[in-house]
Amino acid sequence: MTAALQVEGLNRAFGALPVTRDVNLTLERGARRALIGPNGAGKTTLVNLITGALKPNSGRVLLNGEDITTLSQAARARRGLARTFQINQLFRGLTVLENLCMTIGERDGNCNNMWRSAGAKRSVIDEAIDHLESLQLVDDALKLVRELPYGRQRLVEIAIALAQKPRVLLLDEPAAGVPSSESHLILDVVAALDPDIAVLIIEHDMDVVFRFAREITVLVQGAVLTHGTPAEIMNNAQVRDVYLGQDSHRGGQHG
Amino acid sequence: MDTTSRERARERAAEYLLRRHRFRPAEALPWLIAIAVYFIFPDRMTFGSQVLIMVMFALSLDLILGYAGIVTLGHAAFFGIGAYTVGLAAARLHWNEPISGLFAAAIMAGLVGFITGWFLLRYRGLTLLMLTLATAIMLQETGNLRSDISGGYDGLPGLTFDPLLGKFDYDLYGHTYYLYVLAVLAVVFYFVRRIVYSPFGQALTGIRENVRRMHAIGSPVHRRLVTVYTIAAAIAGVAGALFTQTNAYVTLTVFDFDNSAKVMVMLILGGTGRLYGAFLGAVVYMVLEDYFSKLSPTFWQFGIGLMLVLAVLFARRGVLGLFESAGQYFSERKKS
């Protein structure tokens, strides 16, 4: 079976500074992978390379066996690669509902239509509400995104990614900046994701990582240090040195 | 959540999105006023036509600036292309039929919009501002270079056009042309309104609000921008064509930076991304310009400048935005 996502020998440098060094990574269908590493390890850069926000200097990215290295971000998204951003990237001046309808519209090509009213297609609205329901956002559907508290905005960020019906989902610190009293909701959502979707999560909170991930990849200075099951990673002396040893073993700080 | 309240949430959501698309009674107001002006100021119809033409020009800019968030200082390029399409057709090719002239102008301006947009819309912000400005200047200079064809800055004077629909002839007071321009504006407005509230229009708003997110959800951003830029160019071209037809002459000044800047000022003054901002802005600007220039032929621009300063200080979202804020304020006071 072809892997959902395959990264082969990916390299990227900013000027003389290599930020991604010969990274290989494979996500099987339904994978639950965590990507960890100290600050500045190049985790977000790697996500940007995979989604096409950045172009690699060398190496390949394959989505369901198809080489997508030269494709634009949008073309990759249309093939089922979705992401959330570490810092919210939402349509702040629009309602939550419109944020979702727009995503569904672009996914299905409805947005090519210039003549029909945006609200005329009931199936789009129904689906948008379905997604909002699963994230307990229905009551906020008609509120502007910028009027929501940050924690709820983070949920909208995830709702948009889910509305893309992705086959591979990259979550860049989904609970970052959310007070711990609200972060459990986000983590519950992440835990309850469709088992068919391959998920890669970047997270600093080791509790979350060990609870969620079945496999962990450790990135240090742009290169993969090691990868393995949570138990293997926890007992890996090298990892403890460079990463876990830095702060206390449990409950590392959010980025 | 039980099923009935669930259903209600869905109904509310659908209603919310559909409601914006429906015509509101207040929307009839600008049109009623435009018709009333025809009867109240029969001797000001030439000026009235110019105002309506600027409304159409500002409306085309609203599509790209107000909805898609494209900043341009070269929108006069398309107005000029449209103006010269009918001007040259009438002067050099003896193509004097006005309505087919509008279509020709739309096609020519749209074509130039498509080609320049395809290249320029990879850029944003200041870079785009400079490039659009340069495009308009280049077109103007091309016209100047071939003044044997374009007539240069002396223009193409004394153009004649066939009677409208073969029946209604041009009259000295511009009555026919006022109604003609108003009818064309109504048709154009209907198209623009449909586009703005369509899923495509929503996607444009998305590009304005957050282009990074649009890329991430798979939107073909460049294609969307080029599409709307082409449409806006075509509409600006129609406005330019009407300008030539109503004035019966055209000179290269239609490409002026002044013209690009003026239409942007009008739109911002009226309110961007609101459809009727174009109406209000163009009317307020043109009427004040007319008034001030009669008041003081030398210093009239001072009045315009002062008005702009006041708008920037007190009405950031334009005059229409000011009305909206006032409406909100009073409805909230009523509630409490």
C-alpha cells in the first residue's frame, strides 16, 4: 500500500543556514505521528515544505504516491493535504459560517460560480453546520471570527482543516496560545479525528504527544534525530539529552 | 442538542446567507433619486451623465479594491482603453453605432485587463501599485507616440454617433444620453451585485481577508484575481466608452494618473466593499467639485482636499460606513 505522505531527502537552506537537512518521513494511512524537537529545530519549516508554502532546495514530497514537489500550495490542498497554522490564519472579518462555507466551496469548485447566491446551495450550509457541531461551534456560527475568544478561534482553524476533507492533516501546535482550561476541547477533537486520516502533529506539550501519537519523530537542527514509538523515544538517551532534558520531563512550556 | 434546535440553527444559517442577496427596499433609493434628477434638473443632464459614468467607473474599482483587496493606481488605463475603442472606431473606422461600441470597449478593456492582470497580479501592495501606475502611463505614452492615429493630447474631437437603437437621437441637453447611461449602469450594477454575492464573490472576500488561508484551502488565488480584474477592466471600459459617447470627444487625458486617483478617492470616500459606496462617493465628489469650482475657480481643490482630510479623520469607512455606524448606534439605543 502506498503511504499517505512520503518525504524523501528534503533539504532547504535560508541563505547559508540549513534549516531542513536530508529529512525522510513516511506517514501511512491513518498514521498518528508527532513531530517534536527543541525551538528552532525546523518543525514549522518542514510543514511549510510539505504543504508547498516553501520550495525545497532538493528532495521530493509524495502524496498518496504522487510526486507533488513542484505543485503549488493550492494544488496540494485540492489533492487532500490540509494544515492548521501555529498562528491563526482565518477570515477574521467574516462569520464562522462563511469561513466554513468558503472552504467547502473551494474544495468542491463551487467558488467558480459567479451567478448563484452564496447561500443557495443547502448542502454546503448543512455540511458546514455538521463540522461546526462536531466542534461545538454552532452557537458561534453567525458571529464574526474576530469577535471570538482565541481558544474558539483555534477551533475554527481546525474546523476549516476538517472541512477540506483531507487525507493528510498537519497540525502545527493546535493548542498553542489557548488557556489550559480550554485546550482539552481541542485535544479531544484531535483525538477523535477520523482514523483514516493520516495526522502529523507538532506539539510541545509532552502529555499530549504521548497520549496522541503512536509514533514520534524527533527533529534537531533540521535533521531527523530518531523516530520510534513513544516508549522508545522516552527511553532514548540521545533524545533525553537534546530535548527532554532541557525542561522538566513532563509538561514542557508551550511555544 | 436536540433535533429541533439543530434544525433551527441550520435554517438561521441559510437565511443569513440568503438574506444578503435579496434586494432591500432601501436599495431602490439611489435609482429613484437618479430618475427624479431627470425631472428636477432637466438642464443639468450632461453633468448628470458624467456623474453616472463615474459611478460605474467607481463600481468597477470596488470589485477589485473593495472585494478582492487589489490596490491599483492604474485603473484609468481601462477607462481609457474603452474611451479610445469607441473613439477610434467612430473616427477611423466609421463604426458609429453606440451600443455595439460598448461591447467592443468591454472586450478590448477586458482583454488588456486579462493580459496585464495575468502578469501583475503575482505582486501585491506597493509593487502592484507602481506596476499598475506604470501600465497606465505606458498606454498613454503609446497613444502619444502614435498621435497620427490617436490624435495625441489634442484628442479626437467632433465624434458623431448613430441614434440609439436607430431611433433616439442625441439632443443638446443630453436627456437621451442620461437615460442611456442610467440604463447601462443598471445592467452593469445587476451583474456586479450578482458576482459580489456569489460563491466567487465570497472567494474574493476571502482573498482580501487572508490570502495565506486561501492558498491553504486550495483556492486558485491567481486565477480568481485575474478573473475579477478582467471583469472590472471590462466595466471600466464601458464607463470610458460612455464617456466618449456622451462628450463626443476624447483626449489622452483619460489615461491620466489624476483619473486613476480620482476614482479611488471617490470609492474610499463613499465606502469600499459596499456596492453603494461607489454611488455615494462619486456623487458627493462630483457635486462638491462642481460646486467648489464655481465658488472659486482658482482654489477649488482646497475644498476637495479639506473634504478628504475630514473623511480620513472622521469617516474611515467612508460616508456609507458613517451611516452604518449611525444606524447601529441608534438601533442599540432603541434596544436599551
